[in-house]
Amino acid sequence: MIISRTPYRISFFGGGTDYPAWYRQHGGAVLATTIDKFCYLMVRYFPPFFEHRYRVVWSRMENTATKEDITHPAVRAILDHLQIDRGVGIQHDGDLPARGGMGSSSAFTVGLLHALYALKGQIATKHQLALESIHIEQEVLKETVGSQDQVLAAHGGFNHISFLQNGDVVLKPMTLPPDRIQELNAHLMLFYSGIRRTAAKVAKTYVQDIEAKEKQLRLLAGMVDEAIGILNGSGELDGFGKLLHEGWKAKRSLSSKVSNSEVEKIYEAARSAGALGGKLTGAGGGGFMLLFAAPRTHSRIREALKGLIHVPFKFEYSGSQIIFYDVEVDYSAEDRARNHQSIRAFKELGS
């Protein structure tokens, strides 16, 4: 049995420039961090005592005889990618809900890849996990997703990520003094709006005509360096919060689907209570809202948003990890085939 643990992420600046349709032409940049909220994947070779060869537990439970019958597209794609022909059991659990803008889909892909590589007795590097997850989501599944989530889920940490025109990804950890990072973390608040949406559907509304959004995307990319400059300085961090506000205004102009009246109501209530800035953490439309506010105002903001779930968090630096590894007894191919024949025979006798 193998258990992987893979972090969710919060993106501060540059979101949108990590879509290949953009950075393959112009380059892209993102400032983001992973947090101490995780996606867990437990995998094992499935014992040969059942009619079905695959059990996949996520928001539903699937028991199937073939890979092709599995409805979860990422599971099918990853099993094919790793050429796993034996029956497996896969169980997912997460600290945060799906479709919340926290990179949960990519955390699932990275975590499952990591766990299944370990099940095969192979060690996958973080860079390998990131690139293969990008390939699976963008090329195999044809999802409208960017490339930051996979990189962050695999590597972990607070990072400046550059996306080059040749397709390369360059990750630079933010090497700030610990008290500066702690100060930033102390200014951040995370709330769950309760609005679930599919990121790819929101992203499609601006990615399909992404060149028409050049002004906004160049502005968003430029904010990455500006934010790093604020963090590297010795002054107050208020400028970071104000920049988040400017970034949110630019992000909203990408598409009418990025925000909505309910999201705007939440954001304005937070601003009225003392937040200097904020944003939805993903493509938009709902999910989690990140806010920047002086710690002295946090109680007022929690009161103003008391209908929402407040999620305290800390930055995380480990990325995807195998947290449990236990080698099981390996049935031979002949044993597995013989057991499946016996099961069919017992079933026929019973009928």
C-alpha cells in the first residue's frame, strides 16, 4: 500500500500567463505558494478475489472490470500513461473541496502519478511529476488548464515560476527572511465562498481568444516583479495587498465569467471591513477567496463574512510526498489468472 500527500496552492500574481496558448508566444510568470492543505491518494494492487479488477473511490465509488470502464478521466489516463495492467485500488481524500480554485485537479494528477510510480517500485522526481502531469492534463485529456498548478503541487513552496516560450519551466524559490514570510502569511485570510465551478469552463471564456487579452495579461505578468520588489523591501506590506486589488480588477476584465454578483458582494464586504485587496484563488467564478488585511482587522472581516468558512493556513514547502510505503505480497500472473477463473466458476455454480 502506498499513500501520497500533495499540497494545494494559492496563486498571488500572474495567473492566466501560465496557459501554453499565451506563454508559448510571449512567456509567462507566476508568484504562488503551496499551503498546508493536502490531497491524499492511497493506492495498492487489488487482491485477485473479486470479479472487478479496479476500485476507484473519489466523490463516487467505482468497481470495474476494465480500465476503459473507469469514469474518472485522469485515473484512466494515468493508468494508461504508466502502462499499469494489473488491477489496482485507488482511494482519494482531500482537505479542501474540489472545484474551489485551489489547484485540486492538478494535485490529484500529481499525487496519483507519484503514488503509482511508487507502487511500481520507481522513484519519480518532482520535475518529472510536474511535466508529466502537464502533459496528461493538457495533451491527453485536452483540458483548458494552465501549467502552474502541476509545478506547485509537485515541488511545493513559495515560488516565482517563469514559463518560457520554448516550453521550459523555471522555478525560483522565494528566499525571503523567515520573519518576512511569516509577516506575509499573517496578513492573509482564506474563505470558502461555497460556489463550486469548473475552472476549465471559466478559463475557456478567455483562453480561446487569449491574444485579444494581451493588455491585461501583460499587466498581470508585470505585477509578479512588482510584488517581488515589495516583498524584498524593508517597508510595510500594504503595497502587496493593494497590488492584489489591482490584479483582481485586471483579472475580472478578462471575462464576465471570472466574477459574479455574489463574489463581488463578498469582496466588497471584506474591503469594507478592512481588507486592502484580494482575489479568487483560481480561474474565477467562485471557490476560495484570498484576502490581504492587517491582522488587527481580521476579527472584523471574519464577522463581516460569518456566513462563509474561514480556513486558516500556513505556507508549505515539501510538495508531493510519499508518506506511507508498505510492500505487499505479490501474486504471480498465473495466480491472478487462476483466481479469476475460479471466481467465474463459483459464480456460474451459484447461478
